[in-house]
Amino acid sequence: MKQSFIYGAAALSLFLAACSNETGTASQESGSHEEMSPETAETGNQTRLPNGDLQETTASAAMLPSFLDDKPEDMRMIYQAAGSASDILEWIPCYCGCGESAGHNSNLNCFVSEVREDGAIVWDDHGTRCPVCLEIAVESINMAQDGKSLKEIRNHIDETYNEGFAEPTPTPMPA
């Protein structure tokens, strides 16, 4: 992992509980992603995708997108960690239904659509509306910090979310 990320379990529990109370339970959330018209709207460095997700490009993972400006500090921390943990989250599926509704390939895509060769990051706001995405990212990054292998992390996420959640993204298994 490129940058260390330590997240307090108490803060995470409180944050995710608050998100769940605002948006419904995780399994309810998985069915709430709405289909939108096929047009893509661009404004400055932001792009609104057909599924409703907003994407914004910044120069690096150190610079967060402006769509996080009014979000809780905990959420900004998760986005910062996800931006620095693409080597982990690209191997971890998401179970919120975003594979089908948003064309995501892994949990990384809930936060980062693309890491460009020049280091620029195309952020995605999908994770701002989804406690399942946030929870999977935090669990995965914390497990990596604890020395777990990508396969161990992947197996844990698959076992934890295989029932009561949407179909996983089509994420390949790590080698």
C-alpha cells in the first residue's frame, strides 16, 4: 500500500451507522441505484454519467475532488485512502449492485474511475451515497495494513457479503 491508513473502529462504526440510518440498510441500498438517460454531461473538470454518478479529475490522489467538500471528514478520509490503495481495491469486488447499475469492475471504481499515467485521478462520487462501498473499502484497507494477503482479503469480503447483498462486481481474483 502506498500510503498508510489507520481508521478507528469506533469512528467507522458511528459513521456507517449514521449512513445506514440516512440511506436504508445495505441490502436496501443495493437496489436503489437508478438508471438514468444515456447522455453524459460535462461541466469544467466534472462529468455526470448516465447512471447519475459524478466524476471529477484532480492532479493526484493527494488532492480530493470538490464533490467531497460538504461531506463528513470520515468520508473524505476513506476517499483519500481509496485513492492511495488502488493496488488493493482493484482486486476487491463491491456488493452494492454497482457492477450492473454503473458498470464498475471492483470496489475501487466506487471511489476512483481511473488512475492516469501522469498520476491524475478521476474520482467517482458513487461511494458518497453507499455505505456498502465505504465499508468494503475500509475493511479491505485495514486488513492489508494488518498484513493480510490480497487473497485473504478477497476471501473475507466474498464470505462476508455473499448473502443479503447484490451480485458482486466482475472482479478478477488476485494471483
